[in-house]
Amino acid sequence: ITAIEPLVSYGGASANTQHLHQSLRWFFGVAAVVTDVGHVLLVDLCLDDLSCSQSELEASDLEVVNKSPSEIPRHLCLQLSSPTGTGATAMQYIQRTNQLAVGFSDGNLQLWNMKTLKK
């Protein structure tokens, strides 16, 4: 992991999540994560699960989903971009435009719209 960026600390279909893609509205708290091989992931923080007791030594499982999530008993992760081999080195959520900016070590920049999940 080369960068982590919190997007929202709330969630659920009834919360004020209209600015997010429908798939993300089932997440309770969302963080964007990028890696040294170019993965761009959106992770469910599971802030609605008070029984969750993970730590650095006992991490939760992560389930990558490509469609709307259903009842999966672990943290969900929506993959925006597959590994490219080029490291992601910087990331910033731009709330004003609802975009996630991801910079790569080769100088390229991706702008992701969080409503459509498209570049």
C-alpha cells in the first residue's frame, strides 16, 4: 500500500450518499487504497459493525467485488483499476468535484468520478 485516502465516514442507502456510485452506498465508511503495482481499490470500513475487533495482528479478510455487494461477512473492496505494474505514488479525494485523483510513478494521472466510477 502506497497511499490511503478516506472518502466518507458514513454510509448505507438511507444516508446522505447520493454523490457516490450505487455500489458504494452499501459500504459504511469508504477509504481509497493504492498500491505499488497500480491497484486502485475502494474499501468498506465496516463502521456499522460494532462487533468488529480486528487489529494489526489479526486483520480482517478482504473480499474484492465487481458488482453490487450482498451479505458477505468481511470487508468489501471494489476494484477500480487492476494492477498495471506501475506504482501509484499519490492520491487525493477532491470533494468539490467528487473525484479521486491518482498519480503514478510514470507521471500519469487518473481522475475517477465517484458517482459513475469511471475515469
